[in-house]
Amino acid sequence: MTASVPGARPEPERDPGSTSASRPATSTGQDGHPSPAGGPQLNSREQILRRIMAATGNGGGPAGGPGADAAYAALPRDYLRAHHDPDEHDVVALFAERAADYRAVVQRVPEGDVPAAVARALTDGLLVVPEGLPADWLAQLATDRPDVVLTGDDPPLSAQALDAAAGVITGCAVAIAETGTIILDHGPGQGRRALTLVPDFHLVIVRHDQIAADLPDAMSRLDPVRPHTLISGPSATSDIELVRVEGVHGPRTLHVLIAGPP
């Protein structure tokens, strides 16, 4: 008999027949991950852990093996997958509205007017252009904006040189209408991450067909192995008195040109 201690919380009574040995036996599937014998449905926690082990290769099988991918694809998805069906909503207009809510400068222009819009949007000075940016977007700068000087980033510019630049011009990988967010995967025409963090001005051209309705739609268009930078408006922060300060952690001005449809 165990003596009770005054004031101590009583321990819950245990079923004498309930021991670790009485838990259901487990077996190992083809993907190397444990599954209850007899095939009962895994609970949410077990499904999550099983998927993590498959992705990291810590479950005895190859990381992301076909068995794990098939199990993931077979998970029930009875929840609402999208709040804005592109067939029923103007996702381009929604993106423009949400991006402007973040105090970004947003303009919609026909695809053919992008060169003229770029020339109007830029300030004078040195503008950084990453490799792979479509040359036709810059076609009118030589005639309309002789005060703009373009430079590349090969070899990579120093942080001091980027800080001294007037701004940067990039494209993007995808944009999210629901949140007004722009995503860079730092592929052609986007440059390395420092290009869009250090200069004080960022002009980004978003093609209308790059705008996804919401985050799941956007993520499905991206390569998961690439680095991603999510931009929602210009850089901004506030102190305890809610005084907003822009340009502390990135560009002070974000100018978005939405290209098209024609």
C-alpha cells in the first residue's frame, strides 16, 4: 500500500490490464514506416509524424518514397481548398486591391504598355537589373529616361553599392491575390535576395497570369527546393506607440506593375 501525502494530487486509477504490452502491435509498410497491424486508420498525430519521417528519411525508408507520396495524396481533404475561385472572382483586381492596402504603389497596364510604364515609374540614378529580366521591359529607357543608369549584378555588387543604388527592377515567380503578396524564387529576372532587400526602391512587374487566387494555389506553382521570398508591401515596422516606420528592413517604396491582359 502506498501512503498518501496530505495536499498531494491523487494519481488516476489504472486499469490493471492496461500496460505497454497491451498496445496494438505495429508492422512496417513498404515505405519503411510503422503502421498499426490490421490497417486501422492513423490519427492526425500519427499521420503528421509519418509524413515527417518520410520527408526526412528517418523512418527506415527512402526520404519522400513513393509509398509516402501516395499516402499523402490519399489524405482526405474535405475542407475548403480556395476562398476565391478564379472562375467567379477577378483575382487580378483582388491582388491590386490587397497590395495597395499594404501601401504599395499599384498600377495595371496592358502588356504592350509595360516599357512606357517602367520608364514613368523609375526615379533617376543607378538601377540594378538582375540577369534574365526581359529586355523589352526596358526598351524605352534609353529614349525616355536618359537620366536612368542600369547596372547588372555580375559580379555581385557589395552591400554598400546596393545601398547607394536608386533601386532595383525585377519580375516575380508568382503573386497571391488573397493576401496581396509577391513571391520571388530568385530565378531569372529576380536576382539574389539582397537585391530586393537593400535598395530603397523596388519596381516589380507581375504578369496577370502569375497571380494565384490564394496561398495553396501559389505554392502549387512553386518549386519547393528553391528559396522563396514573400513580399507584402514595402518594408514597415512600428514601435510600442504604433508609429509606423517604413524602409527599415527592406525597400521603403514598392511599386507594382500588373502587366495585362492585353
